[in-house]
Amino acid sequence: MDNDHPRADRADRAGADQAAVDHPFADGRNVLWTLDGFGTDDHLYDSRELDREEYLRIRPLLAHDPEVRLGDDIWMLAGDYRVPPRLHTPLWELLGPPGPVEGLDYFIGARQNLPDGPRDR
């Protein structure tokens, strides 16, 4: 273990922390979530956009469910996740009306939502 430059190590970690803050999707910034309801014919019949505050309200419900399995993907940026039917009622209790459409299979996922369009980095 090299203790000759402990401040350099601290500076490297500070730089990594700053890079996380500068990332356009850190802390759920510039992200829009969609809650989509599909019929048995795989057509989209219901869709609701969620902002960061709404997502933060429902995230604990999803994160603690063993069937959803968010794992390290706390902002849901890796893909769409199925919302088990038993979570429909608690989910809409947290979100408010309009409620789920009976008989639809719901999925939630995220996409970028940059205020000025795509950003080159």
C-alpha cells in the first residue's frame, strides 16, 4: 500500500465524485419514466409519463419487490421492468389517478429527457 501520496488518492476520488455529478443522468436528472400498459395482443393501450418526483415516490415499492429485481439499476436505465399485477393498486395509490386499466400488463422504464436535445460528451 502506497501512503506517499494520500492527497492524490483523495483528489482522484473527488474527481470521480464530480464526474458522477456532471453526468447528465446522475441522480435521475434528465430522465423521464414511462408506465406503459399492454394488452394480450402486445399493443400499447395505456401510457403515463412520470417525472423524477413521481418516480422517487414509487421507487421503494419497486426496489423492494423480488419480482421486479432492480438491483443496481436504481434509475431504471437498463431497460423496462414488468410491474407485477399485485403492485398495481399500491403503485396507483402512490401516483394518484388515473388508475390502471383492467387486464393490461404494465411495464416501467426510463429514457433520456435532455432539455436541449442530445448532448455530445
